[in-house]
Amino acid sequence: MYILGKGEIHDSKFFMWDNFDKKNETNGIVLIENTTNNVPSNKLGKLLWSATHEIGNQNEWNGDGGGGEYNSGTGNSAVSTTVARTGKYSLKLSLNTTSGDSHGTRNYRWKEIGNNADLIFTQYFYFPHRIDLDPMNDWFNLIQTKGVKYAAGGPGTGPDQINNPHFVVGIDVRGGAGSGGANYLTLADLQKFWSGNSNVVWRAPQGLNLPTNKWVKIQMRIIQDTGNNGRILLWQDDVLVVDTGLRNTLRPEVDASHFSINAYADKTFPNVTTFYLDDLTINLPEETTSQKFKVTTAELPSTGGKILIAQFAKDTNVEITSPLDNSSITKNSNLIIKAIASSTISEVQKIEYYQGEVLLGISVKQPHEFNWSNVSEGVYQLKIKAYFNNGDTKFSYINRVTVK
């Protein structure tokens, strides 16, 4: 519990009254910390997946059906003992671009990014040499997300209707391709693949280059949103390289994003390009205490005046309990979406039910559920939005349902 005065320091907490939005309530005031300028962190929460390659093969990538390797041209990935960050093995990615054209090896994980709206991807790279590029074709794809719309019958039932890159972490050359300069990271929003006029590119600042013959940690936090409230952040050895700010990160016309780590280019120098990858994890972000404060007034014993007393409020809980994520139902049947929402400081006012960004319906009393009738074939992303009496709102994570 914290006693608040304007600009007062107490218990190592510093609260500036002007930094809070103030809303009157019958039993006091709710202060909501202004988070406009807060930058999401790279602190890790629950581990969802990892790959150390210590089993001597690539089954960590594809053994659960949640990922896999896809190659084109001369691209190839294989477990190697040449160098490892920990243990004996790492994953070697290589391509030979002597002939030009397109060569790539891509190692996918689609399970976690398809099931979670906010993830941190951590991976360690070892570059034994710098990579130069052809000035006439100067691109190198290191990490990417793809927007995928599956076949009408769902994943694996036929060719994807849409399968286009969206965000790409690339390698560029200081001084330009062919200059012999150091490599550095870029991040591109490939709008041209989505009917945009031009791509948007962010570049690592001067002095922040990729090392050679040394392991480097690269982290990517992907906050997915089909509107314009998504965000992508990129770190190199815990130094923030790129923050896109709020923008679209999951195209509304697709079913899901796929994540991959790649060695993918048209022309590189040396023509045979090799690097190593190890100790990968996919995590939820660290859970943090909600920065909302319940504020009431109390008598000040020494003077008989009033003081403000604030107490941290725990995060609200909002989730779809049925259907479960990655479940399937028969087409033209009824789908009952069941939801729960709770908060320690306020009652639920209503719950909205969404398929993507389309509002399906609303419930205002318990048990909170919505009956979606005669659902046609397809892959649907269900989410709910809870409204609370104190003005708070919160979305659930997305539950993906296949109707076939």
C-alpha cells in the first residue's frame, strides 16, 4: 500500500499526479498510469518451446508438428558439431549463391505464434564471416513472419490461399552492398506484398554491428494485432535496435502468422555463406503487475486532514474457455463460445465476442456465452473483449478454431 501526495516519494515509489489519468468513482478515485511512452520489455515469462539441438537432429523443430524445414535452391540446414554455444551441437544454415537466383533454407515454428498474441523469440547466431551482397540485388532474409490464409478446408488440406512475407529481419552492409562494410540488422514491413506502395524499413543505429566469430543474442518481440495496435521490437544482446511503435502486425485477411529463421538471398559474397544457430526459445512475456491503482481517502491521524491511499490492483483475467484453442468442429453446426472475465477491483459490465475484427455478439450477464450458428468451413480466430464497470477493458488471447 502506498500513500500518495503530489510528487511525493514513499516506499521507493515516485508518483507524479500529472502522470495519471484520473477518473472519479463513488468510493474514491482510480488512477491509471499513463503508458503511452512505455516500451515493452524483452523479459521472459513462461517457456513455450526451445531447441538446443543436443538430441543430434532437428526433431525439436518438427517433432510436434508445430514447425519444419523448407529449402529452395542450394539452401540447407543441418545439425553440426563445428561450433556450439552450449553443449555439443548447433544448427548450421548454409547456401551457395554462385548461380544467383533465389536460394534459401527456412526453419519454421508456426504453432506458438498461431496460438499467442504476444511472444518473445530468442535465438543465438554465430557468423564465422561477414556477408556482403550484390549491389543489384542487395537483400538477405534472416528472420521473418509470413501471413498465411489456409486452404478452405483448413491447414494441410490444400495449397494456402495466401502465403506472403510480412515482417523481415534482414542483414545489410555498412556503406552499402559491395563496400566490404560491417553487417547490421534491419527490420522491414513488406507493404508491397500487401498492396502497399512502398516498404517501411528500420535500421540498427551506427556503431551497433553484427560481430563475427562470436555468439550474438537476437530477440524479437511480436505483439500481433489485426488492427493498428500491434508492435514489433528487436534487440541485439539486450540493446533495443528497433521499435516499430503501434502498427498492423497481423493482416486481417489471413488466418495466422508463421515465424521462421532463414538463410535466404539471391547473391552473397562469399558465394558459400554459412552461419550457426543455437539455444532458441519462444516465451510469453514476463507477467507484470497491472499499473492501475485503487485510490481512496482516509483520515490523517496527526492533523485530521485527508490522505490518498493507493493499492496495486492485480491483472484482470479474460479468456475463452470453450472452444479450446486449435479445436475443430463440423461445418454448419452451432459453435457456443464460453467466456470468463474477472477483476479484483471492478465487476464485469459486458463481454463482446469477435471473429477476427468482426463483432459476433454481446453478453451482459453470467454465464457469459454466445451461440454462433451455422458456421461455414474455414479457420477462425476467436477472441473476446471484456468491459468493466470502472472503465477498464481487456482482450483475451486468440483461440483458433477449424470448421470442416
